Amino acid sequence: MEINLKEGVRFRTWDGCMLVDFAKVAGGENFRPTTVQRLRHRFLRKGKYLLDRYGKVGCVGCGRCTRHCLVKINPVEVYNGVYNRI
Amino acid sequence: MDLAYKPKLAKILEVKELTAREKLFTLRLENGEPLNHQPGQFVEVSVFGVGECPISICSSPTRGPEFQMCVRAIGNVTNAIHQLKPGDYVGIRGPYGRGFPVEEAKGQDLLLAAGGLGMAPLRSFIQYLMDRRSDYGEITILYGSREPKEILFKDEIDLMKSIGQCYLTVDRGDETWQGHVGVITTLCPIVKVNPQRTIAITVGPPVMYKFILKEFFNMGIPEDRIYVDLERHMKCGVGKCGHCQINGLYVCKEGPVFKYTEIKELPEAI
């Protein structure tokens, strides 16, 4: 917001749990430094942690990730797999 | 409507330089109300136009409406905080999280181990113990720093010694240092505690926990009497963003102080 209260900019940055510095703290320690840990966290969070906490999974199954995934990972299948195993 | 992200204004009353990197800020909310925090809780501090970051409260709620924060200049926001002067305003959200086990520890002996900046959150509890000394048993404080010049709250060490045993150590001494040299775990063999009566609490850099816990087990302290303060990047403070998550736990809600038995099965905790 500029000082004349009429102009300003809307500033947004990307953030997401798959990005390398998502779990990094100011001291320099990164609690999920590897892709494997971040991928595991993403699927467990949406498929297990949120389910345990709120009784609903964090994925509505719309299929957009599946359609765009270059390496043909189907998150819906992953969540179902997570659900069946734990 | 409850606006979780709306900060309250707080005025900086005093700024004190503790070391080359850390400053101690004394603040009071603009409306004059006390923060009503528990020892070990944290607040989200916003510097207007810069950003927001989680900072531990390092003074006890028993000390009136003013509260203190020990801030190390290490990132964008904390460097901006260091530029602030008495009379400047910051935004405060919180307090958030679950603090130290003040109730569970009543009548028990306490073993407190702090490494480096871990002294900041622990000081809120130590001050609380000073003010409620008769509620607690024997108190032992272990404090490790990298170098003598990095020791925080140097002028309060004598006060800490007045409520119990207080052992200091530094990783590297210098020509003026007379005390113990070595990492904090090297203090543990000289400490005598009654493991069945003792509640052990540790706060420190992430690398410290594994080693200090091993020492606690060697002393015979049961797992359910050990508490760890696991600080993460609590970005939102209200359990939404997930930055601070340790597996399924939100540090900003269930923590930052956890009982060891709550987190020992979690691979991301220690």
C-alpha cells in the first residue's frame, strides 16, 4: 500500500509443501530436505493426517493432478492405497 | 468474528543488546492488557511492510503486562526487528501453542537443559520458577553455548543459581573463560538427580536432542517424564499452513513442548 492510500501492489509468492524450503527454519535446519520426505509428507498429510484429525481426506478426487502428471502418478490411487494400508 | 490473522499493536519499551547477534526486546500491548501467555508459548511478530515470524516469549506471565522476546538477527524479519527502537510498534498475534508443563511439574524436581538460543523460551519458565519457587522441588539448570561471548542473559546467571544448581558450559573457551568446556552432554555425568522425582525438559538446536535424550535415559529418567521443546517454522500459528508439521502434529497447536512419549514414534521429530 502506497502512502497516498490509493495505489498499491498485490504481491503473492508460491508456497507449497513440495518446495525444498517449506520445512526450513531460520537457523538453517531443514526438517524435510529430500524429495522422498516431502512426497511422503504430502500424501500422508492429505490422505492420513487430515483424515485422522477432521474425518475427511484432503483430496476431493477431481483428477486434475492425474491429468497433468507427466510420470502418470494418480493421486487418487495413492490416497486409496494409503487408506487401505493404514 | 474472530480474526485469527489480525495482529494486535504492541509498543517496544526497551531494547537491550545481549550478544552480537541477539537483542532483548521489552514490549507491551497497546491496549495495556497482559498477553496472558504460558511459559514456553510463542507469538507471531509482524514488522509492518516486511513480514511476520514466530518468536518465543522469554519472560514469565508472572511479571506483569510487559513481555520480552529474545531475537537473533538471522532472517528478513528478524533483521528488521533489530532495526527497531524503543517507541516503535510491531504487530503481535498470539500467544500460541502449548507451553512448558507448569502444572504437571508441581512438587517435582526439575532438570532443565538449554542449548544456545534454547535459553530464550526456557527463560520464561525459569522466571516462572523463580516467582513460584515453593511449588517446585530441586531445580537443576544446564546451559550450553558455543562461546563465552554467546551466553545469553549473563547477568541473570547468578539469579538462576539462587533457585537451584546451574551448570554452564561452552563448546570453545577463550582466555577469560574459567568454567566447563565441552558440549552440553558432558555436563550430564556430574549432575545428580533423583530420576523418579525429576521432570526433564530440553530446548536447543535440532542436533542436540538425540544426544541429550540419550543422557537423560542414562540417568534413568522415565520416558514419560521427559519433555522436549521442538521449534519449527510456525508460520501461521493456528494449525493451517503446515510449515511446522511433524508428521501429523502441528507444532503451533500441540507443541512446541511435547512429552517425549508423544513424539518418539514420529520419524520427523528428532
